[in-house]
Amino acid sequence: MSTPRPSATPEVSPSPWLTAPAPRTPAQRLDALEQVEKWDLSGSSASEFTQDACDMADETDSRPDLAGQSVAQALAMRAASEDSGADALRAGIPALCPKWTKALKASLSGHYDHWITDDTYDIGTEPDQIPPGTYRTAGDIADCYWERTAANGDVIDNGLVTAARRITVTISAADSTFTSDNCGVWTPVH
């Protein structure tokens, strides 16, 4: 009689990755990719981060008070808000809100119109900055104040317009900030 010989291959339990069900929804697939890529999104999941960007793009496109604000600009600012923001949006926008894919491509390339609303903006080439150039606002403009400042805070040029149909301002590369208050939307002059 022969004695049973031990198996040459030890029994190994399967990896949880092999036994876990594959993600079914686009959001689940995006979150699984986030785990593999180890994206840093400050506590948000990739699907939450991307869905917030989709909602922001929809709101930017539909609100009358944001009329003219570039969706690409809004997405660029969202991508720059987190270390892995661009990676998450690059993977997530086509899956969760594909209608904004073209705007995302423009935002990540940096080739989009920057639009200025009421606020103070730094001048430069980063996504949250306004590039130097000539900008125009038009419409029934009343009590519009704008200001260009130097790095030391000195006012380079400014204007208070009580009534106008159109205002044009050229922002220089040497400017540090541009402020607009009650002027409507400034768009690049091409």
C-alpha cells in the first residue's frame, strides 16, 4: 500500500481583488481607478470630486449671473484645486458628464478664454489667474469700478464708470492684480 503524497502546490486563498465583483457603474470604476493610482483628493473620492466639477460646469453654463464665464476656466480651477485633480477629471469627466469633455481638454491645455466677473484676480498663467491681455465688458453698464495694481499694491490705473455701453481695459504682464466691481463680464478681445 502506498501512502498519499502531499500536493506539490500548497493551497492559497485567492486575492480579494480577484474575488471582489468588478465595479459596475462609472462612479465605481472611477473610484477603483483612484485606489490603483493613489490620487490625492483631500478626502473626497474621485467620483465625488468629479461630480462636483460636473455640477459646477452645469451651473456655470446655465446661470444668468455667470453668463459668459468659461466652463473650461471653471474646470481648470477645479483641476488645480487638488494635487490629483487633473488626473481625476481626465478620467472622470468623460465617464460622468461627457458633454464637458471638450471643455476639459481646453482647460487642461490652457487654451481657453478667461472671463472676468466681480472679484480681484491675480495676473499670470496659472489656472486660477487671469492672463495679461485686452478685455471688454459691454451692456448697460452703471457704477462700474475697475482697477489694475502693481505687486507693491500701488494702483497703476483705474476707472469709475457711471454709465457706458462698453469699456475696454488692457491688463499688462507687469500688473499684479485686476479688480472688477459691478462691471458685468469682461471677455478677451481677440
